[in-house]
Amino acid sequence: MDSLEAALHQHFGWSEFRSGQRPVVEAVLEGRDALAVLPTGGGKSLCYQLPALVRQGLVVVISPLVALMEDQVLQLQRRGIAAACLHAGLDAARRQQALTHLRDESLRLLYLAPERLQGEATQRMLELHADSGRLVALAVDEAHCISAWGHDFRPDYRRLGLIRRLCPGVPMLALSATAAPRVRADIIRLLSLRS
């Protein structure tokens, strides 16, 4: 069992990667951008969760659905993994707890709606973590939402290229279950994915 498989087993209890997961995890850990198109239930979340745990740093996940964020945070917390989400419907106590964990650098995964990236405080937090080398990766879940050709087009996803400028050396991972060739090309172009 190599070190990645050991980490997979330690944190998630699985003895092997699902098809397509390992090359994506390796790309992120090597500091390269990646576009992962894996089927629903194919384990896309693990592709950004495991690098956060291996590197003991923060991965910021952009997600379009509050219910999806809440579900992932709950599942991670049940495994003892420090995760939080910030969205408009969050109560003050949970918001404060998330910010405290961000400041003390114990948070491994932070889920944000794309709209939150427009705020100055969020942008400063990203820059600070990137500058200190604590930001492992930026993950854009449901990345097809960035494309006018995708079935869930969200205008705020169009602005995600901004975080590339805020965090120039941080790898970006785009994930989708459904991305036709034209949508994939759009994702790569609009997020400025490299290599």
C-alpha cells in the first residue's frame, strides 16, 4: 500500500481508488490544474478532500447548492474531518465557528457559494491563505454551471476566473458529472486552467 492509498484508507476506510480518482488527486498534489468529468456517484468529492488531508491545508470548494454543501460538511464532520460552509442562510454561531477554524488553520475544507467570492472579506481570506502556502487547491464543483452551453448556467460562475488572479500559484480543480466537449472547452477557458 503506497502513501496515497494509506491516506485513503486512514481517512475514508477504502482500500483502493475508484476509476479516474487517483490521477486527479495526484495532479492536485503536484500543483497542476485538472478537469475531472466523473459520473454521478463516481467519487468526485474525494478528488479535493484527500489532498486537503494529505497536505494538512485548506481546500476551498465552490458549490452551487447549499443543500449539497451542508450534506458534504456533515459527512466530513462525522468522519472527524474539519469542514465548514459559508452561505447566506448560516446562523451566526456556525458562521463564527467556521471563521475561528479558518483563523486557527484547523479547517481542511471550506465550501462557498460562487456569490461569496464577490465579497472583499472572502477575497482577502483566499489571498492570505494562498500567500502563506496554506491553500492546497481551489475546487469548482458542478463546473458545467460556468458554461452557457451547460444545462445549469449560473452567471456568478462566470466570475470564478477572478480567483485565479487572487491565488495565481494555487492549483484549480474543476469537477462535473456532465460536460460535453464544448462545455469542457468553456470550463478550461473561463477558469484559465493550465496543463
